[in-house]
Amino acid sequence: MQTAVSIGQAARASGVKVPTVRYYEQIGLLPLPDRTDGNRRLYDRTDVERLAFIRHARELGFDVEAIRRLLALQDEPEQSCAEADALAKQHLIEVERRLRSLMALKAELERMVEGCTQGKVESCRVIEILADHGECRHHDHEKPLSGLK
């Protein structure tokens, strides 16, 4: 890759879109680039590698603040990786929680669909479950209308 590349070249090389590059600059994940006399942004190899790092972290589901912290850690390679490990472990716990929730959601949807007799809407199990929160087994939640008399 050349020493300095345009925003379009940096975007293609890192696998992100041009507006995303600008967004990462705005929120401080990517430093503001040097500019040409014509005010065009110029990115170097480090910028493109940083963009690829951010893209990969986003694909793995890390939020912006976690990525910000991971980038700060990456910028100081001599320090302990304990914080990076802790961030990844916390993210794994959250992913596992979401997977459990999605599996419960899948089971609820399967129950709704299996109860469907392809009859009329008046006896549709899908509509019944959606209309009566108490019929839902997906979450342990209060019935939203229970406080109304």
C-alpha cells in the first residue's frame, strides 16, 4: 500500500465504508488525518490497520466504549493485557446471556407456530399469545395491563 491513501482507498483496504471512516474520526476512534493542500484526507498504514481493528471488533459485537479502551491498550503494547482479557470475558458473558435469551425466544416462537391450526384469526394461537402477555413464556415479566382496573 502507498504511504498515504485517500479515504476511499483506506475504506476499501480496511473493509469499512467511507461514512464509517468519518464517523470513527468524529467519535475519536480514529485520529484526524493529515490533509492535502486541497483539503483531502490522507491515511497511512497505521490508520488503515486501526480501521481494520475497529471493524473486526465491531463484527465481534464489542461496543464503541470497549473498542475505545482496547485501542488505548493497543497503543501501549508494553502494559499487561489483563484489561483486554477482562473486556473480552465480560463481552463473552453478555453474548452467552443473549444466546440464552435468543434460545428462549426461539422456543416461544416454535410453541406459537406449533399451536397454529391454520384456521381463522379468531382462534389463531399466534394472535392469542401476542394478545395475552400471560401466555408468553419467553421472559419472566409482569403483565403490562395488570395495573389497570
